[in-house]
Amino acid sequence: MSHEPSRACSKYVDVPYADRGRGPAGWDCWGLIYYLSRNYFGNHVPSYLDCYESARSQDSVSRAIVINAKAWQRIEIGEEEPGDVVVLTLAGYPIHAGLILESGMMLHCMEGRGTVRESYLVNAWRHRIEGLYRWIS
């Protein structure tokens, strides 16, 4: 797979966090994945806006991830490709996600940090990996 979309996505570093945002003016973690997956990787992933009332709601976000996981193929570390998704746990819940740009690197957005590019294999994230997923629907 070409790495061009991954390089193009890097220009979105520093986009601010916006709860339930779905565009480059501001987004939450899923909004980033929604926008970039559709516009750069050709994956027409759902917005999931009807599945959670706020990205701050651990219960509804966790429930949305678990319920909607069947539309995704779980893959192992080492099988990931640009455009896949890494789901991460925070406070024990699978409530955060990042878009894989290349093996070991993700782009993700968090309240208080905005959009950042970093490794999901560093100690701060590796132990929080719930799984890696590929869009199949």
C-alpha cells in the first residue's frame, strides 16, 4: 500500500479537539478517523454520532466500540497497514482510538492535547492497546 495518504494525513497534526467533531476544524478521536479514513484511505466508516452522546461519556463510547466491533476485522500487531485503527483503553475502558499511519505510528486526538502523531508501541500506549482493526464493511 502506498504511504502517500499517511504522509498527507500528517498535515492534520495540531487540529484541535472538539467533542463529536467530524472535520478538520476540530474533532474527537473518532471524528479524526471518520474524516481521514473517508478522504484519504477510501474507507467509508460510519460517523457513529448516533452511538454516543459525548466523547467524555466512558460508558457510551465503550459500548459503541464493543457493539460496532463486528464491522471490523481484528488484526495482530505486525499485520497493520496505513488506514487501520488502534483501539486503546483509558481508565480500563476501550474508549480511545487512533488512525494507523504506518507500522507503530498513529495519528490521534485527545482533549487537552489536540491531534498528535506518535507511536502506539511506546510504554505509555502499548499496555493500553485493546486491539488493532481493519474496516471490512
